Amino acid sequence: MTPLEPTPGQITQLLVSLQEGDPDAANRLFPLVYDELHRLAASYMRRERPDHTLQATALVNEAFLKMVGNDAVEFESRAHFFGIAAAVMRHVLVDYARSRAASKRGSNVKRLPLDEALVFSDEQSEQLIALDEALQRLAKLSLRQAKIIELRFFAGLSIPETAKVLGIAPRTVVREWTIAQAWLRRELST
């Protein structure tokens, strides 16, 4: 085990300390979660064009600051923390896409399948916005299914990890994951 590799429960304990107001908890937490956050950000950024102005490191830093700077966010576990991190990163990229799309007013949004919609470039910022809007519509129909998509697809959590974060059975995750994917594919292809 390397000196920065967290022991079981160490991240969760630091999250608790952070929520209890420990002023140094964020500084101790960041090196422990950085590699995983960077892996998550890099997976998002691999879908970007090579000369994208937003880099994985900047995405990690912005997401981390938004998460630890928000007193309203309560982290229940390590998996919950990374699920929230995925959502925050997605929102940062959607905000970036919206600002890019705003400069190109009047362009038509072309619908794509879910997998293709996640390939993000200047030309496809509209598709990322369409995906975000579809997830928002799904959340109005089934908040749990939207959370499952976010945790599984964006955070890369396993079925058991997703079940633990949401407090439901793994079988329920599988069933609702399948339904939510089908719904999103239909929404993004129309």
C-alpha cells in the first residue's frame, strides 16, 4: 500500500470530519481521492477533442471545490461521494457546453443515440445539452432511475455500489437501469 492509498473507511471518516466542520478535512481528503477523481474526469475528457480548453485536472479541481464548498451536500459514503463527483463533473461540462452553444445561437440540435451523445466536442455540445435535458425529464418521471443512470453511467459505479448508495436491492438497480437506458435511448433518438 502506498502512503497516499486510503485504508478502508478512511475516506468515509474524512467525509464525516468535513461535514462536522473540520477545517483541515478537505486538505487531507483531496490527496486520497485525487487519483479516482482524475480517472473519472479523464474518462469524460477522452470524449473531448484533443485541444479542448478544459482539462481533466481543471475538471477535478472545479468539481472538488464545488463539492466541499457546499455545506448542503452530505456525503454518506465513499461511493456516494464519487457519485456526486460524477454529477458535478457532468454539470460543469454541461455548463461549458451551454456557454459554447449560446455563442452559436440558432443551430439545430440533432438527436443521437445515448453512447454517441456522450462524445463531446464543440460540434456536439448541443447533444450533451440534449442528454442533460433528457436526464432532467427522466428525473421528473423517476428520480431513482435518473440517479441510477448518473451513478452507473457517469460515475462508473458497479451495481452493488449503486444499490448501496441508493439503499435498494441490486436486483432493483438492474431492472431500473435497463428501463432507464431504454427510455433515454428513445428520447435521444427522436
